[in-house]
Amino acid sequence: MTPSQTIARIAEIASDFAENAGIGACETAGLFVSVLSAHPEFVESFLEGGVGYVLDNDRFRWEFGALSWQSTGAGIVTPAELRSHIGRKDQ
């Protein structure tokens, strides 16, 4: 798969997931990239399995990613801050 095909596939999976969940695809794609960058071992299965792989993998949550995000009222939040807040050990 070429780099542009990989990006297109991530966007396709994010769009499908977001449409079914009633959420934004852009934010969903960001979550997927964040988690995949922290867990490169997921990339191949994610690209092949699509939405089904995400639904079957409990690691596709903000606290398991590598990127920060803008939260409502709390400013910029990092995955480590969220893990601390919810009582999870840092990775």
C-alpha cells in the first residue's frame, strides 16, 4: 500500500466509524492516527480489518494514543494526563 493509499484508507475507516457513531470523522481520524502512532503493531490489522478491528480492540481510546487534543474547558490534554486522571498507569 502506498503512503497516499494508507492515508485514504485511514480516512475511509474514520468516515465509516464516525457516520455509524454520529461523531466527526476528522476527530476520529486524529484518534486513529494517535493510537496507531503509539502502537505501530496495530497498523496492519487496522488497515485490513477497518471498523471491525477498531470495535474489537479496546485500545482505540484517547488515553492509549500519542497526541494531545483540545478539550472543552480543560485546554490541551495529553494522553498521560488523561491516564493519570482516570487512574491508569502511564505507558
